[in-house]
Amino acid sequence: MSIAKRIKKIQAGLRRKKIDAILITQPHNRRYLSGYSAPDHDISESSGVLLIPARRSPFLLTDFRFKIQAEQEVENMAVMLYPKGLLALLEVLLPDLGIQSLAFESHYTLHSVAEKMWSLGEKLSIKLTPVHGLVEKMRVIKDESEIDKLRSSVHLNEEVFQEVYPTISQDQTEIDIALALEATMRKKGAESPSFDTITATGKRSALPHAVPGLVKIQKDQPLMIDMGLILDGYCSDMTRTFIPGKADERFLKIHRLVRKAQLAATKKIRAGISAAAIDKVARQTISDGGYGKYFGHALGHGVGLAVHEEPRLSSRNRKHLQAGMIVTVEPGIYLPDWGGVRLENMVVVREDGCEVLNQDTTWLDI
């Protein structure tokens, strides 16, 4: 779906709700609806805001630092600067546009900013309406052009891993490997990592979201690498666990059980099945293998412009999967006195099954 069609869909929704315009502040939503790629450093510092009226072309509101980038990246919308701040510009612009009702993204607006917006609304006699998930509901179903970008991101992520893997040695620390992976991502054309790379050796691999430290890689012990990158705006996310050295029977048993759970869940994925049912398949496989209490997180999550988005493959999510959704399948077993194994692929939900985007199974089938 083109950006123009996405905008029209948002505008049609506004008209149905009898809302004159909406402010889009969430960075991924902003990029989805404009192509503008400047990131926000955090929720308190914005690189721009979209103002989408229900019945006319949208505006990208930003400041001098991003003027050139905004003008280069966006089409069919005016770029306006706010030298005195966003609210000062809105105080002039909204009345000029005849805006009497304005929606804003309540899940990505600081309380302090919302208070100022309410005050501005009262001053201008504009009704403010908080909304949540309006754009995210559109983003959850990917069209084929988005799927192509996600596929390319996954394949580049695998190339990075394959290039760095032969260089891993016991003289390195977890941080050394994480830095090597992220530097290789950049050299191969990625915008950035899609999250801080996780490398965890030995018992530390039992920490699902371990932060790499100055810990030397341990011979004959599990090494978990969870990595992803952003290519053309779209994220990848992959986890591989292996042994630098010789794998013992315990590792092989656990690794094969995790892989069995991953394959069983993947086989069940298709449009129309609930996310909870998929999670249950993997969880039951690991439980039957005697390690149920050591798999404590959800099976997976959606991936797109954000590395974590809907849908969640969780026992709590009873919603049914739809064709075009992209999800990770990442079962794991984590033993505090030994270490952990997690294996993660990305798949596209199709009407009659799913498409696994990852190509390299060398590190999965052992």
C-alpha cells in the first residue's frame, strides 16, 4: 500500500469519527505515513510531527535541524518549521485550517505535553480526542512490498552473522562480538541495529535479555547471540545459540528440543489460528521434554518498522492471525546453573501456512 493510500485510509477513519485532524507523533507511525526517517532520541525529543487533516493534504511539522531531510524524503505534504515550538505553530495553524476537533496519539504523548495541548484546545475551542493504535492496526498487516523489505533485512542479518562467526574466539569478550556484529551491519548497508545486540556466554546465556559484558567467551559452553538490523526502515530479529568448541550431550539434547518446539509451532502457523494456540504448541513440546518451567516468556512477537510490535504470540493473546502478519518464533530453555538455548526465526503468515524468511539452518539442525 502506497503512502498516499495509507493517508487516505487514515483520513476516511477520521471522517467516520467526525474528527477534523490527527497529530501523529509516534516515530514508526510517522515514517509509515510519510516516509520521513529521522528518529526520535527519546519520547521527550521529537524530530517532527505529522498533522493529517481529514479533508486536505497533510503537513510535516519539524524544526530547522531536520528541514533538508524532511523536504528530501516526504512527498505530497507541506513541510513547516516551528522555530518557537510545536504548540506555538499549532496555535496559528489549527485555526487557519478550521480545525475544531483534533485527535492525538495518547500512547506516545507525555502527560506534561498533553496538559499543554488541553490548555491550547480550551483556548482555541478545539475538542481534543485521545486515540490509541489507530496506525498500528494498519501496520500489523504487511503488503508484499513490505514483506520484500523484511525478507531482505533478514537475509542481510544472516550474512552478518555468517561473516562474523568464523572470527569468534575465546580471546574475545561478549562486548567484542556485539561490536563486531554491529560494525558489520553498518558496513553492509544497514541503517543501524534494530536493538542492542545480545551476546551471552556460559551461565549468562540463561539471561534472556543479557547485556554484553567484559566476559571472555567460554570454551565448550553455550553462546547465545540475539541480533537484528534495520534495512530500508524494516527490522530483522534472529537468535542463534551454539557452542564455541565441543558440544556435549546436554547441550545437544536441549538444543534439539528447542528446535523441535520451533518447528512444531512453525508448522501450525497459518491465517485463522489463534496466537495462543501457536504458543501452546511450542510450550507443550518443551513441557513434554521435561523443561516446561524453564520456558517463561512468550513464543514470539510481530516485526516491521519496529522490532517489537503486534501481534504477540502469547498464551494471553486469543486473537487470530491474519495473512500478511510477520512474527518471530523463538522458544527457549533457560537453566540458571548451566545456561540457555533460544532459537529465533521470522515468518510470514499466509492463508495456508507460513513462509520462513530465514534461509540458513546450519545453526538450527544439529
